[in-house]
Amino acid sequence: MVNLIEIEKKYPNKIKPEGFLEIYDKYFKDYQDKEIKILEIGVDKGESLRVWREYFSKAIICGLDIDKKDFEIENVDIIVGDQSNLDILTKIVSKYGSFDIIIDDGSHRNEHVIKSLEYLFDYLNYDGFYIVEDLQTSYFPRYGGSRYNLLKGATSMNYIKSMTDSINYEQNDKPFYKKKKYDGIIKYVHFYQNLAVIKKGKSAKLYYKDSIKQNSLIEALKKFISYFYR
């Protein structure tokens, strides 16, 4: 079974930043021969789409880029559009339905990354991967990030970090807590240098049940009262 590193050697230029393909090979190897659907945001010269085409022999592959390309890739659909344009994203999911792997290597602007993630995560299959590349732009002011205020809310990095709380949402004792968008549907979030890998799936229920968490008025009142005696 061929790996991504061997495929990349066929190309004169680096396909991805150093270390990315080694990481991807670890996550993707069990999907290599499956009939899956892949969306990559950001096409550039098309090298990574060609790598995915060779690596995932049975996959349906779609690329999205804001610029029209003067090339075609066999059995790969390249759509022209802005990743922050919900009409474009709706067009894609209307055509393909949900995906098993979504890779954001697009504009890297924080507001674009967040908008795409918020919309497309609903169209990521369970046990699928949502990957955001080049997270260093969370620290670049020209991309909407900040070098100094690492708690700045509207950055890709902070948005994805906030998703980790959804893994443990059942342990949130905030009175009358209401489930949020990602609660209970994230298995893990793995961070690497300038890269995040989000695995969609049901979180383990360790302590609380939804029926207790949201429907028990007595339980909610107890937590509300205890909040003032900590």
C-alpha cells in the first residue's frame, strides 16, 4: 500500500508544509481504499488534489478555489468560488451531500476559516476528519489574527480551541446549560504546528445523561444554588 510520502516524491515541489503528509498518512491510511468523499478548499496548482487522487483510489474528490484554473485533473471536480460565500458552499453540498474528509487550505483568513468550518461541519460524516492548515495566521494581524492578544476570540486557533470544551460538555456544571453546536459530536481535536485535526463522532458519556443534564429542573436548581457556595 503506497503512502503519501512516496507519492509526494513524484513531484518537484513540496505538496504540503514539512510534516503535514506524515501526519495525514497516520489518519488517512484506514480510508485509503474506501469509497469516500473529499473536499479540499484551496487548489493552487493542483498538486495536492493529484496526490489525493492517487492515494484515495476510490474517492470522489472536489476542490474549491477562488481563482479559475487553466488545468483539469482526471476524476476531480474543481469548483470556482469563495470559501466564505455560503451560496457556494450550499452549491457544493447540494451536489455532493456530506464528506468524509474536509481540508481547509484556502485563504487562511480567520473569518473565512471559521465561517467555512461552522457551515461545513454539519456536512461532515461521523468518523470523518475536518482539517485546518496554516493556523499560524491566527497570529498575523493582516489575516485577522493577533500576535499579542492570544485570547482574541475571532481567530481560527481560538475558535478550534473552544471546540475542545464540547468534548467534555457533560462535565459543565453551569446552571441551565444548553447544548451547543459541537457538544457531543467531537471525538477529538489534535493540534500540531500550524495544523488542527478534528474528528467528528459521538463523545463518550462518562458521568451525566442528557435527560439529567437538560430536563431535570431539580438538578438544575441544585447546581444553580451550589454556584454561590463555591
